[in-house]
Amino acid sequence: TLGALEFSLLYDQENSSLHCTLIKAKVSALEKVLLCPLGREGLKPMDSNGLADPYVKLHLLPGASKSNKLRTKTLRNTRNPVWNETLVYHGITDEDMQRKTLRQVEEHRSKADVLFHVPFRISVCDEDKFGHNEFIGETRVSLKKLKPNQKKNFNICLERVIPGTSFCFLLQVDRGGDVEERGKILVSLMYSTQQGGLIVGIVRCVHLAAMDANGYSDPFVKLWLKPDMGKKAKHKTQIKKKTLNPEFNEEFFYDIKHSDLAKKSLDISVWDYDIGKSNDYIGGCQLGITAKGERLKHWYECLKNKDKKIERWHTLQNENHVASD
């Protein structure tokens, strides 16, 4: 009698994003046969008026918990909610879709630590203004079933959860290695022959580590074209308040000859702004000829393709870094 959830999933490979469209919750086919003649249909009633205030919550791991949580709007006094709402995770790669482990991290009233061999979980909850939000039901789907750029529709019965816990969309990527990841950043590079310089775009960050006591950060990004010194070699974005998924959409220009770029490296660092004390370093990466993997590839493609803007996601790492200005 928990009901069923209708939703779709789409992995947009080109834009490195995972789209989850929550359509509606309704009575399941079996329940419709058994219960509708009795006048009972839709989600399980949670309130004294025989209705519910349902919403759907997603949670993506690894990373700071608040940065990976998404939820729909709450629909009031209904057991047959229709959301038609799309929630999007940015910075999702092929590796994220394939290498993953699920574990519980979101507790409702009691603490536990349980491992599951299910890569995708969605929960439906009832919002209570005067108390704890109540768990209604959950459903699970393997992300490995998704084909890139092909929407897959689901209509699945909600299941019960382990008592005392509230599960959401839980996905953990097992990357291996000893370097701590602190989020991702989307960067664009283009060498402009018309302007005679390098244009660096800081588009957005996702899944940043939380540095403040409120579970968020006040992030900004710094750029340094090394080994040059002085103000012309350094730029920084505006500060985005209380967010772990900031959107910047800012561009910066370096007046430099194309032939000199091979001798340079671009240091990108993300910081948490603090008033009256030193800013906290969240994570960074460095692009250039001396870099490796995607960082080297991005720089090389920029050098090779003049007047073409090339966007790439890069993982932020907690490496040793000098203090912020």
C-alpha cells in the first residue's frame, strides 16, 4: 500500500550530467485491483486527514552531503502527487556511471552504517511542519542499465526501508588512489588569435567540500598563470554565498603569445571565503604541458585548436597550496 513512483533517467554524456525527472506517484497495478474498490488509492496516507504532503529526495555520493542532495517541491494534501520536475546532477562522467558502490549515509532518527549492492536509490517522504519528515517508501535502479543519451522510463513500486533510516538517491564512486577529492570544476579554454591571448572561463563547480559550520562554503576561484608573477598573472571570481554547487560563468583574459603558452601552466584553486580570518583552501588542479591525464589533454587541445572554446570537467584535489590572498 505504499504506492508506485513514475520517473525517468537520462545520462547526457556530452554535457556530463544526469537528469532525473520525477513524474508522479500513484497506486500500483496490483494495489489498484485490490484496494481501489475500497476507495483507497495513491500513496500511503501519512497525516490525520488521510492525505500526505509528499516530496522526492535524491542523494549522490561521494562528496559533501549537502552538495549532493536534491529534492522536488512539496505537494500539499495529496496521495496522487504529480511533480513533472527534473533534477540535474552536473559533472557526472562515464567513470561515475560505471564504478560505484552504494552505502547509507542519510539518517532519519537513528544511526547505522549499512552497505548495499544497489547503485541508485530514490525516496519519497512526507513533509511535517511540526515534527520529523516521515519516510513513505523507496525504489532502487542500477545506473549501469542506462545507455548514454537515451532516456529510460521507470514505473516501480515503492518499498519499505530499514526502520529509523531515510534513504535517498545514493551513489558512491570508487575511484581508488590516495588523493582526496574535493569536488569538480568546469573550465573552458580558448586561445583567441583576434585578441592575441588566452581566455579562461570558470563555468561552475559541483560537489564542493563543506568548510563552514553550517555545512556549506562561500566559494570563489583563483587563477594563476605560472610562473609569471604580478597582478596580470592572477585573477579571481566573485564569491558565491552558502553553496556547494556554485555557478560563476566568468571569463578572464591573459595577454600572451601563443608560442609562450607551452612554457606556462594554469593553476586553478577553489577557496572558501571567511571574514576576519584566512580563507580555507577547498581544492585545486593545474593545467599545462607538465600535467597528466585530462589536465594535459585539455591544455594540449587548447594549443592545437586556436579560436575554439573547449570545456572540460576537472577533479579538485586537496593538494598542498599556499594561503589565499
